Amino acid sequence: MRNIIRTRAKGFTLIELLVAITIAAVLILMIAHISSIAISSHNAIRRDNQVYAEVFSVFSFIEHALRNTYSVGVDSVNNRLTADNRTFYVSGTSFNFDENGTVNTLLDGVNGLNFTFTCDPVGGAWGTCTSASAIFRIDLSGTKDGEAFNISTDITRRNL
């Protein structure tokens, strides 16, 4: 009697290879999808940060101009605020300031742009601004690149 020993051939069967390829493909698709979501989130956050950086820069410029101004002019009818030789106002989708006859655009492409200011000249209720006003409440709001913003601050004049 002869013992016949069958030896198994080394390697993988076709089924094992197909299962491994399927698992690898699913993992690769999951990683690609997660990467796509991460990239989209990163781009949205970067865009939002750019909008906020631009808006905060403009707001800082307004604050500086008002804090250090010697004279204030208020045009409530046309919603214009003048600090020394700079007049701040909204024109369409732009927020501008006019300095000695030269128009400078601070923000552009803002939908629903709103610029409001109220004053507290002598500790009374917030109301109409005058050249004697010491404290200003400034509000700037709108939507830029799909990102809504609304910034408000109180500014005290230093040079009265």
C-alpha cells in the first residue's frame, strides 16, 4: 500500500484574491470620501476666515478713525459718518470711505450690506449722533461669499 500524500499548492485561490481586492477597494473609496469631505471643510473654513479677516480689518479701520478723530460729522439722511476728513458710507454692495475727495473701497461684493451708527452724547439713551457725541455704537452686517456677518462695537472718542 502506498500512501499518497496530497500537498496543497502554495498561493491564493481566485476567491481569496477577489475578496482581498474588494476589501481594498472599499477601504480606498472610504479614504477618498473622507479626504474629499476634509478638503471641502478646509476650503469652507478658509473662505470664511478670509471674509472675517477682511470684515474685521475694515471694522478696525473705522474704530481707529473714530477713536482718534477731532471732528465728527453725521448725515443721518444718507447714512454717512464723517471722522475728520474721512466719510464712511454704503454704496450698493460696497462699503467705502471718501478721503479728501478720493473714494476708497473697504469692502466689495457684499449683499445686504448695512451700516448703522447711534450715539450716546451725554449718558442718555442711544440716539442720533452729533458732532459732540463721545460714544458711538457701530453696526456692520451683510453677506460676502456666502458667509453672513454682523459686527457691532462701542467706540469712545479720545480727542474731544
